[in-house]
Amino acid sequence: MKFLLFRLWNYARGYVIIIVEGFFIEKFINICARRRILLWNVRIQKEHRVTARMSISGFRLIRPVARKTGCRVRLLKKTGLPFVFNKYRRRKAFFAGAVLFFILLNVLASFIWSIEISGNERLETAFIEDVLAGNGIKPGRLKYGIDTRATVDRMMLEIGRISWISINIRGTKVKVQIREREDIPEIVPRHIPCDVIAQRDGIVKQIIATEGIEAVAEGQTVKKGQVLISGRIPVKGSEEQYRHVHAMGTVKARTWYEAEVPVVFTETERLRTGRMIKDHSLILFSKKLDLIRRKNRFSEYTTEETRKKLTISEDLVFPFEWVVVTRYEVTSVQASIRETDAREKAAEEAYKEALELVPEGAEIIEENIYFAEEDGKLTARAILECVEDIGLSRRIGGN
Amino acid sequence: MAKSNPGNTNAKPGKGRNRKGTIKKSFREKFTELLELPKDLLLDRPKLTLIGCRDMMIENYKSVLEYGVGYMRVKTGSGIVRITGNNLVIREISHDDIIISGTVHSVEFTDAG
């Protein structure tokens, strides 16, 4: 490692390879060392003849040394960047270009050019981008002087529905990670009297009240909003008076979730004819420049867009983007599907749709799929029977 | 640490030696030994480092006396160090240090003072 650095450094500084001939080579070496003329890779070739490497500045100083020791010094090779530069010294435009390149690279790298938002499920990316822009983080802004910590605090307050946010500026990219807050049901404080009501329709399977009075019986059908465990306990002896408690307990009920999907026997397939048109455009600093744009000759087509961003590694994104929009000509072909396949497909879709309705914590105990025919149209119907806790606390007198 | 009998017992008593042929310790040497100070710094002694048989570093050398095909003689504060080997190359040479690489066969102190 040390030698590698040494070699790189020497290459950058430039050095010469010389041949020293004479009877007092040792003297030559000693005088060079004493005069702090650095020599390296001194290699003996034969008696009274060595090759050595030395710096350019050292080479300017060795003439008197050579004369004093009676050695003959010949230059064998010049190596290193200074000699390379020397070769190109007259080419001013080349240097100007090289310098301009580095300046531009640095200037472009000091702006924000892309924003990557991840972790948002319900919040829209565009909304988060707006809030970020309101806090001064948007493409085209200088990345220096952005206080990410302060922005994080402000974003937390402004959005409100997030539990965690992190903003990192990496290269020209801003990485925003968000964790959304779960909607927590309103919890009625323990000391406030409440009822337990039904969250949704169902048939009560099991009811256990730890506090309060069971208002429904097992096997009873309940509607959404119906009181299941009452917090109003009648006082013995008087009919008008009630004692209010904080009702608690579990109410397990059977619930149903269903979805319908019509069975389709025909399928339109769009087949590419093989003909296509490609439009090229360039996006510079969010300004779109159409380079090649041709007339659309197709009556029916699909479009595909590919974007290529100019990046160095993953994080250094530059504001240049190459967009290719390809239009493929298509022809629609009606294909009929076999009945069993069509039924299966519809059933699967219906099942998936129904499954999405099932809330978390519900246990599916039965899955049924029916096919119903109505006016000559066949529909697949998936019914999922679940068991879940449908109890929800609500203040007495409240909503 | 006492350097009695430097190998050659028949050597004539010269400078720094007593009649028995052993090296007489100088005041400076005794002083540095008493205080446990590094000898290479205070007594102008060389520090020789060999890494395997390929790289050798001599710190605190005085001068290169001879450099020929297959051997090299370096003057140091402890006499002349004679190194023999194949393809001996002076990797680096500066005011105080010399780095030699190649295949070292022997390192010898001659005329130890």
C-alpha cells in the first residue's frame, strides 16, 4: 500500500530514469542523499553502471554532482503527469474543456435533482412532495443550507399522520422515508362510563362481559351500532335510576364478507402488429425538449415509456433525462374462453375481492363460492364467513 | 547487552578496546543503558530491519561505500555492513535511511567499532 501510494505520488509529480556511469557511483549516490536529492530504484546493471529514478527537480541539481564525481549521467526516460501535460500545453481548448467539465460537475452536483419517497401507503407521493417543496426541498434547489433535522420536525407537524420520517440528502438525491401512523380507535378512558356496541352486522357467537350487562344473547343477530354490553345498570328497587359503568368484554360474532364478479366468456386480446413509432425527447432541468416527434399513423396502439436518467452511481442524479415513447400498433382480437376457465377466473377474482374486505384479526371459518345466473348472465359470488370481535367502546350518550 | 568478544578475539587492541580485546563501553553507552534510552538515536547506531530475505532497511546509515553486482557495503555507526545477494536494488535512499530489496544472502558486520 505504501509503495502504491508512493508510485502514484511519483507519477503525479513526474520523474526521470537516468543511467549513471563512472567509477565513483557510490560517491554519486552518497552526495545525492546528502543534498536531499531523492533517488529510488537504484539498480546496478553491470560494474560502474546503474539506472536510477529521480524527481524532475532533483534532475536539475545533479549536474554539479556528476561533475564532482566524474560520472556520466544520461537521461533514459521521462515519466509522469507533468510530461503529459507538457505535451498538451499548447492545446488551450482541451484544458479549458477539462476545467469546465469539473466545474460543471461540481455545480450540478450541488443541487437537488431527484426526490425519492418511500414507505407511504395511504399518503400520496404528490402530497408529500408538495409539503417538501413548501419546506424548501424540491428539484433545482441548492442542497447546501438545507436543515434536514428542522425539516423533519416541521414535516411531522404539518403532515400529522406520520409516525416517523427521515430525510437524507445523498449526492443529488433526497431520500425520504416515511412510516405512517396507524389509525388508532378512540379509546374511552377507563373512568368514563361507556357501552360496547357492534362495529358491524353479525350473529353473536360468544359474549363475555367483564363489566356491564349483556344486552344481547348468543345466537342473536345484531346490527351495526347496536349496544352489545350495556354500561347502564339498573339499581335494584327503583326503576328509574341507573348506575353507569365502563362496560367491557369480548363479543365474538360470525360475520360475512362477500364479493361478486361476472363471468366473462370472451376476452379481447391486443396483439402487436410489429409496427411501431419511437419518439425521443430530452428533459433538461424539468424542461422537455422534443427531439424526434412523428405523426401518429395508428388507429389503435399502446404506448410504452422508458426513461433514462443520467446518473453516476445510484445517488448522483443529474437533471438530464432521455425519454423514449414507443407506440406499438395493435389489433384487437376477440378470443373465447372455455367455460371452466372463465368460471375459475371469475371465482378467483371474487375470492380475492372478498378477502380484501376481511379486517385484521378476523378468523375465516368458511369459504363458499357460488355461481348465480340472472338474465342469462353468470356471476361468481364468494362468501367468507368469519369469527371476529365486533365490540367497540362508545360513551354513553355519545356517537 | 554487554558486547564482549565480538567474534574476532585475535584483533589487536585498538581504539575503544581494552587489552583483553573486548570493547570498552563509553560513558555515553553506559548512560543510555542506565536510562534505557533507545541506542539507535543517542549512540548513532544503525537500525537494521529485514523483512524475510527480500527487503532490508537500514536506518541511521552513514554512507554507501560500495555497490557492485551481488554485494553492497554500507558504512554505519557500528562499522561496515556488508550485504550479499541477488538483484540488490536500492529502493529508496535518503539522508538517514536506505531501503534495499532483492534476495539477501548474508548480512555481515565487518570492522565493528
